Amino acid sequence: MTAIILKDNVEQRKIDALLNFLKSWDIDAELRITDSEKSAKIVDFSLSKGIWSDYNIDSKELREKSWKR
């Protein structure tokens, strides 16, 4: 499967014209609309990665120490 992603909101008549063009070339095409916010994954902050992986420290302690400066 090959996907074409339209990044901007496109008028429905233009989408219909594009689908009709593809179908005129015997290309099986369909329209799928996705919500871009649902596609984004939210990753929690983790101390187990990066520079803190070798230290015995939790996020609460790290925050307290950062505010004391």
C-alpha cells in the first residue's frame, strides 16, 4: 500500500477531483480522514534514560534540587 498525506485542509471538491483522476487511471483509491492529535504519541518523562540512568534519584528529588539553585 502507498499512502498520500494531504497536510492542509483541502476543499471537498478538490479531493473528489483527485479521487476521480486516480480512478480514471484504474488506481484503487479511498479517502481516510484521521485526527492529527490522536496520531501523536505522548511519552512520559523517564529518569531511566539519558544522563540519569546511572543514578539512584527519582523525579521528585530531582525537581526539589533544581528549584534550590
